[in-house]
Amino acid sequence: MPFDTVVSVLTFCDSSKMQPRYEMMKSALPTLRALSEDPSIFLMLWDNGSTEDVKDYLRSLDFFDFQYFSEENLYDVPVLRAISKASKVLNAKYVCHVEDDLELIQPNSFSSLKKFLDDNNDVGGIRLLKFDFYNQKKYDKRNPSPDADRSNFMTLANIVDNSSLNWSDPINIDDYTFFKVNWHWYNFPIFAKAEVFEKVVLEGDVEPLQAQEGRMAKKFHDLNLKLGILNGGVFNHLGTFNQKGSARLFVRDNLVNRKETSGQFPLLEDEKIQKSVNSFLEQLKNYLSL
């Protein structure tokens, strides 16, 4: 059976300085094994230069179809381009970018995700982070209550045009309930149509992480498409917002040369990004030709 879906997992951990992050990875990544049981899913891993003990652990996860170990940490920029390129190599219709602190909680939902996208031409992708339509306050980033879910919270508005969220009626597919909504793109996991993902991914020089995400949100907004939500979510975020648990904060505070950038993160040149993507593609094509 040919692959129709690329699910890519981005990893990075310096175990000597990020032990809580390492423990999160070891809790989250094994949950992805269930995806390897679906022959339509190509499950790949991109590591951003973790310490050797972490790499050894990642290599022991034999359920990945393909693993790529980058020699440098260029944040989340080249991997997003690589996902789009891999979908073309594999002729896949769907893609999903996942990070290493995301626990899979609905492993049997992927065929239903595909049905929802196929049935709704006005939807470009489906947000997969844990969320409850019927208890939205719990996931509201602005909710000060101790009962709020701080690991899965989000802005309950469209940050591109500052509009309120406009929800569809519930749409039932198999055992799941979906909604359509005018939400913005973000780089927590979205199960996307590959043709839409290609239009959203950035070319040229790119400032990583939140800056990249903001530009991608604007590109998605210009497509005049909605996002879907699977009620209850597909992934639970285990991450924490401190240096030992957050890869973003660790990189910002330890790997960024302050003399070379005026912002939180450096502007990455297109030539450097593409070199990394080309190295990945060469290894991927060699793997597929075996």
C-alpha cells in the first residue's frame, strides 16, 4: 500500500541541561508507535543535533520509517520545508508536523481526519492539539483560573485579523466530532492537505519559531480557508514553559549568538536552509531506493 500521509517528528534535547525535556520525550515518543501500524503513514524523525545519548535513544525507536540526524540546529525551519518536499517524493496527500513533547491520545483517528479533509474543500487542515469545544474556557490562554490547561492553552480568536471564532455545527465522522472554524494557522500539530501545506511553508530567508509561525498564519489566511477541529484532540502537549522543559527557551538562551541577532532568534539565510533540506532529501531518496 503506498503512503498517502507524512507524519514528521522534530526532536532536540541536551540531556545534561534539559533532563525534564528528555523525560517528556521518553513519555511522548513511544505513543507514536501506534502510527507505524497504519501502512498508509510514513513516519519520519528529524533530530536537530541532540546529545549522543539522546540520539542513541532515538535510534532505538525502531517504529520510525526514516530518521534524519541534522548536524546543526536550524530550529523548525528546514524540517517544515522537508515535510513538503517529502510529500512530493512519496506522492502523499496529507502531512503533519509534530514535536517531541506531544503525546498521541487518539491513534485511531487518522482515517477519519482524512475523510474530513476530503469531504470539506473549504478546510485546509485540522488542529490536533487537545481541545474541548464544549469547555473552551479551560483552554483559553487568557483564563487565569488554576483549572486552565496550561500545556494545551491557545488564543481563542484569529490573531491575523483579530476576529472572533465562528464555529460550524458539529460534523460527525465515524466515532469523532469535528467542527470548522475561522482559526489561524499555528505550528502545533495540524493535519494538513499537502497542497495547502506547500503554499503555507516559507521560502527565502526565515526567522524561526514564532516569527515563522506568524508569517505562515498570514499566508494561510490569504488562502481564505478554514481549519477543522477534532473535538477532544489527537495530541496532548506535555511541554512546560521553562528552560529545562522548553526546547525553544533553551535554544534562545544557550545557542543564539547575541552578537549576530537583534531579535530572539537569528534570521536564517535561504541558502543555509536549503542546504539542510537537500541533505535530508538525499538521505531520504537513498533510503527509499534500498
